[in-house]
Amino acid sequence: MKQLGKHIILELWGCEKQALDDQPGVEKMLVNAVKACGATLICVKTHKFSPQGVTGVAVLAESHISIHTWPELGYAAMDVFTCGEHVIPEDTIPEIRNFLKPDKVEVIDIKRGIVDIEEVLA
Amino acid sequence: MKQLGKHIILELWGCEKQALDDQPGVEKMLVNAVKACGATLICVKTHKFSPQGVTGVAVLAESHISIHTWPELGYAAMDVFTCGEHVIPEDTIPEIRNFLKPDKVEVIDIKRGIVDIEEVLA
């Protein structure tokens, strides 16, 4: 069996509210996270909501990283989806912790595109 | 209890290979899917890989929709992440089925940002 994509879901609670509402800071964190996991950035897009909250997506040569923040609740939802053996999605976590400073991080690990290697090679 | 985000993971198998490698078609499908679920598009970005495969992300006022395709395997990995009561992520599925024509669709439904309403209101 082989998985085509590695997808980790991060539920980040008790984050610094100022960081969650800092659009340039979130964008920089995404770029740093891309480097940290060994991926190649195609483009990054962030958006600031009124009165608060930031959305950001980094499109990668190896899939994507996304973030959506709720500063009023100290919460951020992140997804790190990568493909290829050389990219390790978990390696983004220190950069994310360093910027958002969450009290609690829940990680859900999802194998995407599970294929039977024998079948693929046939 | 309340969830801040509605996130559906779609594992799409047996898709039309031509559709999976059709960058303008994937972009149009994303835009149609955004409309279908009642969301507001901020921007859409797609990328074509060599020799094959497409990545696309639609950034929404209510989170994001992403797709990564493996035409050689007839597989696409999609995520539809929305927030707000008025957006129904499942409503994207007919548009996706219509374009990719998968033989099999696996759906994983994930509640993101589960909060205790009493606590939030306190």
C-alpha cells in the first residue's frame, strides 16, 4: 500500500490573538513553514477580514498549506497537505508554534489517495 | 456545542483523466463549486504540472476549496472547508461529479473548531 498525499489537520487553540489577526505575520509564517517542510512555494495568498480574522493559502509544487483564524476565540484551523517522499508535513509545526504560540495543538493525520502498489504497477 | 468550520474531504477515484489534467476546466469547476455552495470567491489559483496533474485552490470569504489531481491514476484529492451557516460544503459535490465524473466518491466529514457555546458566550 502507498499513499499519494500526506495530510495533517491542525486544530490550534489558545493562540496569541494578535498573531491570529496579523496578516503579514501569517503570510511570513506560511512561507517559513513551506521552507521548513522542504516544499516548493508556487504562490501565497492571504486575506484580512473585518473586523478580525485572517485566511491564508500557500500553493505548493507538492499540494498546499492553509490557515483560517478566529482571533476572538484564540483559534486557528490549519491543513498541511503534501505529496512526495521528500516533504514532511509535520516539520511545519515548530514554525507554526513559534508564531501562533498555541496552548494546545490537536493533530489529525490523514492518508490521502491510498493505492495498492501492485495495482498501480500492473 | 458549535463548530466553527465545516470541512469535507473528498477522495475521488475513477475520474476522467482528461478532466484531471485540464487546468482551465478545473478552474471553472472550482468557480462553479463556490457558487453552488453559496460561498463568496476571493480568488482562485490553479497550476499545471509537467508531465501531468493540476493543483487548484479557491480562497473564499468562508475558507477554501482545494484540489490536487493525479491523472495517471484517475484520482483527485479535494477539500471543501467552509464557515458560516449559509454555506453548505456538500452542495459542491454535484458540480465536482459533473466535471470529473468519478466512479467512486469517498467523503470524510470533519467538524473544525468545536466550541462549547456556553464558554464562548461567557
